[in-house]
Amino acid sequence: MRYCRMLRSAIHSFSIYRGLPASIYTLFFATVVNGIGVFVFPFLTLFLTKKMGMGERAAGDFLLLVSLAYIPGTLAGGRLADRFGRKRVMLVSQALCGLLFIPCGFLGAHALVPWLILVSIFFDGVTDPARSAMSTDLTTPENRQAAFSLLYLGHNLGFAFGPLIAGFLFENAMSWLFWGNGIAVLASLALVILFIPESKPSDHQIRESLAGNSTERAHEGNLLSALRSRYFLVIFTALSAGYGFVYAQHRFALPLQLEALFAEKGAPLYGTLMTLNAVLVILFNAPLVAALKRFRPVVNVAVAGLLYMAGFGMIAFIRSPALFLVSTTIWTFGEIVNATNEQVYVANHTPMSHRGRFNAILPLIGGMGFALSSPVTGRIIEGSGLGPVWILLGAVALAAAGGFLLVDRSERRAATR
């Protein structure tokens, strides 16, 4: 009986997704389709080494170049989305991103293929700020947490199936790895074009917001001026880089730790933990959002840090596979709470006149922690072993969580003045 009540409660938690704008449901399905079709990038390293014959160093250098190509794309996309509109920018950039995969399917292992992929990444970067700004435009502070949670769920649903399909295509139908990716990108775009109107705030809405005191009110000035006017948001984003530093180690130090402890059984255990992570995200996304929705987003983000501290920090002391399952459950809950509240805080504090540009620059600032994590921890591992890494991650997560609570306290004090 008790388990039946728990099941009913979990099912009931999905009711938070009722009553959202129709456009958000369309974005959800578009996100699922796009996620299912992400075939190329999970297998890009294998494509470069096994199919193209690149060495590991050359492949690593090219992957760095791919990451760098995204940056000018997203900076350009943010500016264009604020000037010309979200839908118009997505129509051009996402279409080009998808179409560039089509010739790759015909070219096979031709030397031109990596460069076509590189250009597609640039246009993917152009698309992302427009897509994020559109999600914010279509929601309000009251329904944003549920809406962003649904989109996050869609992203994870897509990625739960995409790599499985891609693995089959990589070995048996290489051309369709590219064609399928291109078709998915274009199908996702078609849903947006057909069913979602242009969402960019009108000049009237922007002028009207200037008379209010909403944290989303427009800003009269350039990007730098707008960032200075939202200093709590800048501090919040800098603290988020700490979480990125911690979270990145589920891909780097965690498999190394499992290999060190369990030898040839480490890789299968790591695969099991990643599957557990995906299943937990899908099952507990709605229940956790429902349970924490009464708290301010920044407080929930602080809670996520405590979960990261416990989940990653305990790895320094555990030695049994069962406890690694517990650890993964804890830090996955942290991932869910962070992902469904961090974006809400950012959206609620971004001026409507600068949504595209903020959604371009802020992820770059916040992503610095993720980018620096593996080089830093790699040096620690070489010098002192894996143990100190997990202590460091726990300390970083705890410090960032404390910082978020200070932001909340300072923000509430400023609001009463």
C-alpha cells in the first residue's frame, strides 16, 4: 500500500506540466526529435580515428577546434536574435547546420568531412542563443520552472535513445549517421517554423517594461552596460562555473577511479552508472521540481551544491559498487535540481531587450569551470592520485553553494531598500 501511494504521488508530480503554453509543448517535441538525432558528435572521436585515420593527438586537436568554433557562433547568434528575432535566426542557422550533414553522408571518409562538421558547429552555436531566448520569451516567472523542467526532460529523453541508434549506424550504415543527424535537425526546425510564432518582445513591450521594476525589465544600453546592471546575475553565473568544474568529473575522473578500483570491471560499472544517471533524470525530474517549486530558484541551486558535495565527495572514501550507485543517485539529483533552477534564475534576471546576447555570453562564462576541470584535475591526479580530486570537488561544491545562499541573502536585502 505504501509503495502504491508513493507511485501515485510520483505520477501526480507530472501534473506540473499541465497548462503550459502550447508553444512549450511544441519546443518539447522539437527537443526530443533533435536529441534523438544527435548521432555524429557522440561518435566524432571514433569517426576521426577509425574512419579518417587520425592519430589521437590530431583528433584531440580537432575536437578542441570544434569547441572553439562554437564560441564565435554563439556570440553572433545572441546579437542576431535580439536584432532580427529568434525564429528568423533559427530558420537560417539551424537549417544550415542540418544541411551541412547531408553531403557528409555521400563523402564518407573524405578530408572535407571534418571541416563541414566544423562549420555546422558554428551554425549550431548561432542557433542556441535564439532557442534559449525563445524559451524565455514564451514563459513567465510563474510557469518557467515547470516549462524549463519539461524541456530538460525532452533533452534527456532524446539523448537516452540517440546514442543507441548512432552506435548501430556507426558500425553498419555510416552514411546514415550523417543523414539521420541532418534530417533530425531539420525536422526539429520544421516544428518550430510551423507551430511557434516569432517570440521576440515588441518595441511596445520593451518600452512598457522600462516603467516597471521587474527583474526582466528592458535595459537601455549595450551588453556591457546591461551586465553591470545585473551584477547579481553575473555573480550567480560565476558561481555556476564552480558547479561545472565539479560536474565535469563524472566523465573524466570517475571512469579512472572505477578502473583503479575494479580493473576490467570498471568500464562496465561506469556504463551502468551512466545508465542509472539517465534513468533517474527521466523518472525524478518532475517529482523533484514539484517538491522544490515553493522555494526560490537560487536556494534550490544551493541545495544542488550540497547534493554535489555529498555525491562526488563521498567517492574519496567508498570502495564498493553498491555505494557508487548511491553516489551517482545523489549527484544525479543535484544535476536535476541545478538544471531545472539555474536556467530559471538566469531567465528571471535577464533584461528582455538582451535575452539573445545574455544567452550567448553567460553560458560561456559559466562553462569556463567545465572546460578547466579536466586539465586541472588531470595534473592533480598525476601528482597526488585520485583521492584528493574528490575532496577538492566536495569543497568547491560546498563553497559555491554557500555563495549562492549569500547571493540570495544580498538580493533580498537589496529588494527591501
